[in-house]
Amino acid sequence: MKRTTIGDVAAAAGVSAATVSRVLNGGAVKEDTATRVWAAAARLDYTPNALTKSIFAGRSNTIGVIIDDLRSPFYLDLMRGIDEVADANGSLVMFANTFHRSGHEVAQVQTMDEQRVRGLVVTTGDSTDERTGRMAAGGTPCVIVARPAPETQPNLHSVALDNVAAGRLMAAHVLACGHRSVGVVVSGGRPSQRDRTEGVRRGLAEAGVPLPPEAVVSVETDDRAEAALAKLLDRPVDVVACLTGRRTVAVHTALVARGLSIPDDIGFLTTDDFAWAPALGITVVAQPAHRMGQRAAELIIDNPGEPARLTFQPELLARTSCGERR
């Protein structure tokens, strides 16, 4: 079937195509004219051309979202929050996953700019900062998620967790469970990982418990988790704190593969809650990812004049994987 055009609606309503365009876009026309146009559009099942509307507006009604790794449970709730706000405000969401490829990340930001998105949400590292900053300078509201924006400029906002507080929550919990020898697993050199490590270090230091450099190992990919754990467990460790949600399964699997029972032989806790965590009894420090996604989308919809820097507080969900609290 041939798609109904604005000309078809105009002919059916007995008006010009320009009049139909004014009616559909909320322009001023006589009431009886508007009634005829809407009736004809409904009868012909007319669907407005969003591409044409975006050409005249100079920008689409789509919110672009660039995710660096969809395997992380944090991003699933984040995306749900973004999508809810976008849908409530008549916007679509265009998601792109970069899998931590820095060159691909920059290319995706370029593509979103070429698509003239209504706004952009990025969760990538600093490789995209320059390009994102140029989009913001051109008038497109941009929101950096999971870390503070690199600089203060109009249209450039950020939504992040208090990562030092997240690390301190982990330290307080393992100390309360009686642990004194802590091993830490990070992934990459992102600011969130550094801040969480610093939070753990500070929390332990307040109780007189050191966190030496060799007690922190980095797992860059899941297949390297077993080797990293072997290195970490060369020294006495009675609890492992995983500071990145995307490595939770790999680290947990590596511990079990070594014949260690959790929590009898070794304690374990991680960041970012996920569906199986309660069933497995895994203690987590959770981010309010859904609300963070909502606020990121709201910043694009509202686009406040001054750049916003929103910081959210973590929550410890204590289960059984670190043993009984003492």
C-alpha cells in the first residue's frame, strides 16, 4: 500500500498542504479547518514524517545514548530510566554500544552529532570528551554519566555516583564482618575505579587496616580473572571486594573454580546489584541506576542554562557472602 502523504490529507480536507502542516504542528488556523484536517488525517491513517519535521526544526527528537559495555547490570537500569523519560516527552532513544573501543566511541559521538540528536548521554571514558564538548558548544545538551564532566561549560552536564563513599561502604562492611585482610579487584583506570579504591583504602585505614599496592589487581577482560585472582591470593586474603559490576561473574567464578567456598573460605562483595545476587547471597554496593538514567534524560529535556553536576549516594545491600556481621 502506498504511504499516505500530506498532500493526500490536504486533498481529503479541501485545504492546502501548508495548512495541513500548520495544523499538525500546532499553528493558528480556524477551528473548523483544524477539525477537517484532523478528521482526514485519522481517516487516512496519516503518519507525520519525523525526518521532514527534523529538517525544519534543525534537530531530531531522538536522544542518543552511547554505552561502553552492555554486559554491566548498571547500564540496563540506566537505559530503562532514560527510555521512560524520553517516552513521556515524545522522544525516541537511539542506543549504541562501543565495547570499550576508544576509536569506535569517538565515531559514535560523531554519528550522533550528524544525526542532529536532541541530546546525548555518554558513559564512555575521556576519549570522547573533546567531541562531546564540541556538541555541547554547538547547542546540543550532553550528559556524561558515571563520572564528572571534565570542564564547566553550557549544555554539558554530568550524573555520577559518589564513588569514594561506595568504597567506604565496602570497607565498613568487611570490617564489621570481622575481615582484616582485603583484596581488591578493579577494571581499567577510570576515575570511578580509582575513587572506589581510595574509598576502600580510607575506610580500612581508619580501623588501622592497611591496603598495600599488591592487594589491588586489575582484571581487564573476563578471561584474565583467574590469573589475576591467583596473583591476588598469593598473599593472605580473607575477603575480595570487586569494584566493577561488569567483572562480578568472572571474579566469583574464578573464586569458586579454586575450590573456595563463599563465605566459609573467603568473603566476597561487589558493586551494582543484579537479578541473581539475592539468590546467591552476594552483598553489593548498589547505584541508583534507574534514577540516574531518569535524571540524565531530564537534563536533556529541560536543558538548564547552567551546567548541572549531580552526585548520587550508593547503598549497601548486605547479604551473606561476607559472613555474619559481628
